[in-house]
Amino acid sequence: MIGLLRGRLLDKRPPTLLIDVQGVGYEVDAPMTSFYDLPAIGGEITLYTHLVVREDAHTLYGFVRLSDRALFRHLLKVNGVGARLALGILSGMDAGQFIASVQAGDAQALVRLPGIGKKTAERLIIELRDRLSADSGMVPLPPGAVTATAASPVEDAVSALIGLGYKPQEASRLVRAVNAKELSSEELIRQALQSAVQ
């Protein structure tokens, strides 16, 4: 699995980016919310990625923010939502706006997104409301808040535990239980895993 790309931006034609990573050109599809934060052509870029493998294609999706990739992965778990529709959702609103709409049960806001009808909007709300709770580490940002491209050690640790198979709520609880503000993500992961097996 390719989880991150860092290289030079060679071309950007929505939704596709071309990134030179040490002489290898990667084509990456990205939502418009990521396009807004891209550097100029020739600039250095870092993207969190998700690889979708199908019988007829291998497609790499890229996101400027870790929270956008996490939401993309949550969307893929919803019945009837594929990678293209998930990319369209993230192009229409950022992760914070989407989570706020889901938690408020605002189907009308979701219906305004391309490819989302009333039934799909209701399904998104029903299936994602609990998954996108505050315990999952994905909370809506207040309007106008700026997200950093680098994740905090706590976010990294929670994401790593989820990658190891822990449920989001359990991963968040284990990391919070360590209760150390100055630890690196690696140390948080180690201590969280130690507390899980005790």
C-alpha cells in the first residue's frame, strides 16, 4: 500500500495530479478541496494517499490533509459509495463541513453534492453518524478554522492503531489513556499498545 507521496508537482488538471517522486511520475486523483492548497507547478508537495485496486485499474487517490483521507476511507465503507463518489463528496465540501452535516442530520446539505440523492444522503447520515463521532478523532472544525497539513502525534497514533485493526473509539481511548502531551507518535503507539495487552 502506498500511504504517502512526497515530491515535485509536475502537472495539475482536476482531478488528476502528476507528481515526480525521485524520477517516478505518479498520477494521483485528488478532491478539489486538496487542489485549493496545492503549490505552484514545480513546487514540493506531500500527499496522504489511498490505493484502490480493481480488476481493470489501480487508482491512487491523494489528500493534503490526513483527516480528508480518513473521511475518504470512511465513505468507501458506506454501501453504494465508491471511490469516485467519495472523491466528489470531498470536492464539494471539506471534511469538517461534511462531518457537521452528518452529525446534524442535514440531508439537504448533502443532496447539494454532485451524485448524492435523498436516499444516499440519508444512508450517509445513518451509517456515518456514529463512525464520525468525537471519539473517532474526527470532529468538525469551526467555520474559518485552518487545518495544518501535518498531523499531531495523537492523530498519528490513533490512525496507526486503527490501521492495526482497532475500532476508532477504542484507538482514541487507548491513546488518551497514555495522557502524555510531549510524547512522539511512536512512543504514544508503543505505550497505548502496552496498556491494551495489560
